[in-house]
Amino acid sequence: MPNPWTGKGNPYTRQEVRDRLQATLAQNKAIIAAGAGTGISAKFIEKGGADLIIIYNSGRFRMSGHGSTAGLMAYGDANAVAMEIGEFEVLPVVEEIPVICGVHGSDPRRRIWHHLLKVKDMGFSGINNFPTHSIVDGHFRNVLEETGMGFEKEVEMVRLASKMEFFSIVYVAKPEEAIQMAEAGADAIIAHVGTTVGGSVGVIGATCTMEDAVERTKKIMKAGKKVNSDIFFLAHGGPINTPEDVRVILDETDVHGFVGASSLERMGVEESLTALTHKFKSLTISPNNNSSTTS
């Protein structure tokens, strides 16, 4: 349904976003959600036919040539960056694809219910829990949990979003987190299996095998479905990078689609710009033009 004030799509209601995703599945097509850190990325991701655009604060770092993990660090205000990208870059240029806002739910400086009202008022059609502490582990994860800045805060954010009838698509890294998010009312669960491999700033050794990714995705999906079989399940990260990789995960699991950030936005820019520049640099000039015109 177009926005009556603009003639464009955003914002959509929770049910409208769900209906759009269900319509994609009804055509036997995989759901594809894509991260966009710039307006031009969003514009051409939409032209490519993606089902959702998700704005992460990491998109700003990614499109500045840095690793996406910078979005988890104290290099800026994650919530403010996502809102800024949405307001000034992405929402003004998309035509009708739903745009989802990454929200750092554990930010102790914000009343998250108040921030969610701002997100909705901005014209976003849903929320995503990014930066997410689900992909933090070890001693530091324990410290975050014990000091009130853990994953439970993200779960509470989704519970609030559900009460506000806000569409939510969330990252989890473990089956127990999938259960928590499903019970909180998440509409879509993304099985996050690690930082994406490849490219100029992707990981190499700090990832899992495709076999591990398949098994972890299956366990996450099984746990979430026990709570709510109507959840959309998507794969993300680690060795799942190219369309061929996604084909494997679709064949080996029952997920409904894929979420790509580095896989779509960063890889697309890296590959196309390199190839295009090579083509320009392959141009030659006439021997008569190869001397300086100045004396």
C-alpha cells in the first residue's frame, strides 16, 4: 500500500510487510534482504528486486572501506548513524521497497520505546537488532550480560516493537536466542553464523565451514519453529556469500531466504569498480598522441 502522503511505499504496517514476504514465497522465490549504507546502494538494490532493505550503522563503515565489525565498536552512535542514513540517504530515494532500521537495543542512554517511536515516525517499516550482542562471546559477552547491556535488552526491544505492531527481523546466533526472540514476537529470524568471508575486508580464518553453517542454521530454525511456525527464517554470514553459496543453504535447510550486507553491497562495489576501472585502463592511445604537448 503506497504511503498516502508521498505516493511511495514506506512506511508499511507490520502485516503489509509480512504479506509482501509471503507473496514472494508463494511464487517459490527466496526472500532477499539487503543491507544499504548509502542512498545509491539502496536505489540499485531496489532495482535488483530485493524484498527488504536493512540499514545498519556498519554500512557506513563498510562503504568507507572498513570491516563491518567496526559497527560493533565504540566508533560512533549506532542508533544515530542508522537514523541519519535512513533520513538523508535511503528513505528519500527508494520507491516502494520496505526499509528496516537497525536499532542498538542495549544502548543504556536511550529509552528504547521512545527511540522506536522516532524510528516509526521517520518512516521505517520495521526494526532489526543491530548492532547485536548475539555475535559477541566469551568473557566480554559475560561482562555485557552482567552489567545490563546484553542480548536480553535486544529481546525486550523486539517485545516492545511487537506491542507497537512494528515488523521485526532479528539476528540470533544460538537456538536459545531464537526461542527468546520468537517468544518476544519476532516476525523473521536471521541465523547469523559469523562475519562474511571474502573481499578486501572480509574474514578468512575467523569463520565456520559451510557444513557448520548448515547445521547451526538448522538448529536455530528448529528452535524458533517450536515457538512459532509462522516466523520467516533467513540465513546470513560466514561462508554464505555468493548466490551459489545461498543456493547450497537453501537446498540443505528449510530457510526462506538470505540476508546480505557485505555480500551484496560491499562485494558488488568492490568487484564492479575494479572490473570497470580495469576496462578503462585497458584503453590505448595512438602513438602520435603519446608525447607531452608542453615544451
